[in-house]
Amino acid sequence: MPGLDEICQLVSVANSSTLNLGSSNFTVMMWVKRNALGGGQRHLFSKCVATGWESGCKEFYFAGDTLTFGSYLTGDTVSVNVDISLEMPSWTPPSTMLPKARAEWTRWFAALAAHEQGHIKLVHDVHDGISKKILGKAPKAGETLFNTAKASLATKSTTYDTTTDHGLKTGTVLNVGIEQQELDEEKKKQEEAAKAKSRTSAVPDVPEDE
């Protein structure tokens, strides 16, 4: 077998159980000098069964310019993207809106946002870290893990909505009558002020004694 030089840079040894990586911590140490960046997979170390490559064989290699340790045909890297879209009412209270009505809108909007953030939190609780759980698994096992996470999220979301009655128990009911109530109160104040002014103007002037 040629030595390590510019022509042959591969050392292959017979398969041995003493070289099995197992699940405990281990260290692989080597000096590597690359003559170019980029490119496809450039293996540094690999361990498989005596009969050849099969799913689960360990690989330590450069994937382009990224140093990667993975398992053959099980997915060296896993990326799970979960799109979260939150649509909230878009409305700006007019400047003429009375204080109580404005405060009610602000309160209701905050309660609705908090309820929806509860749903978003559930998405993170279930899916954050799922890629690490899938990493290294066979494709079918990885798909099962992801589908299990989706089912778990659906169950948790249903429970959350049932517990909060879709937010009704946490303040997501807008008191639409408060504006009219406030208008009536303002009208009453104006009428009372007008009556008071009328009574004041109806009092005759008393002439001063000479």
C-alpha cells in the first residue's frame, strides 16, 4: 500500500469491532492541509461494515468548506422550516375617539395578540430542536418524528383553544357598546352644563343700594 503522499492519500484498514464508535464520547485527531476550497465531499475519516457502505456508516468529511460528521444515507444535515403567519386587525383609532373607547380597543388588541402568541409559543415548544432529533435517523424514522411533532402541535393547539375558549376567557371580547355609552355620558354632561348655564343666566341682577 503506498504511503501518504501527493498521489495516494488513503489508508484503509480491516473492519474491526474495536473501531466501532458507539454512543460514548470519542476523539478523532488528524492534521489536514487542503490544496483548494470548495468542491464536493472530501472524506477525512469513515467507518463502516466489512461488506461495504450501508446506511448508518460514519463519515467525517468536508462538505464544500464545512467540516461535517454524519451517518451515510441518514441525513448529515437536517433543516426544518416552519412558517408562522400572524394576521392581526389593522386599524388606527381616529383622533375623535373618546378615551374609554380608545382604551377598550387597546385592551382588546393586546388580549388578542397575547392569545395568538400562545399559539406561536406552542409551535416553538414542539418544533424547536426537532432537526437535531431527526439528524442521523433513517429517512423513514425522521419522517415519523416530524409527523409525530405535527400531530402533537395540533393536539396542544386544540387543548389551548378549549381551555381559553378561543381566547374568550382571557379578554378577547371587544365591548362594542362602550363607545355609545361614552357618547351618551358626554351628551348628558353637555346637557347638564347647558342647564346649569341657563339657570345662572336666569338669575336677575340685584341693584346695589344707593
